[in-house]
Amino acid sequence: MKKIVVSGCSFTFEDWNWPKYLAKYYGLELKDITNVGMGSQGNGLISKKLIYAVTKSLEIHKPEDILVGV
């Protein structure tokens, strides 16, 4: 695992929330997280931003090196 891509609401927004602990669990640093979470966004925006972030990450990383969390 080389990259974590996450999206969600305010519980995801800051890197000190669950994305930080997920990165720590997998032995990654905060720079290895792409976090597109934001407070007060609905499921439609969450999914669109996540799809875009994953597409961009696939330009650099292999699919098996990316973990996606919502």
C-alpha cells in the first residue's frame, strides 16, 4: 500500500480524524493521504470528489497500491 484516498463528511475532513489512524495502521505518513472530505457535503458530492481523486491517483500508482475509504 502506497496511497490512501478518502472522502466523506466532517468526520473525514481533517487529517487528524480517522484517515490519520488508518495511515498509521498501514505504516504510511500523512503525505500519503489524499483527503477530499469536507463538512456538510452530501453523498453525491462525496462520491464525485472521490472518483476524481482516485482517477488522479491511478495516473501515478497501480490500483493494488491504493486504498480507498469513504
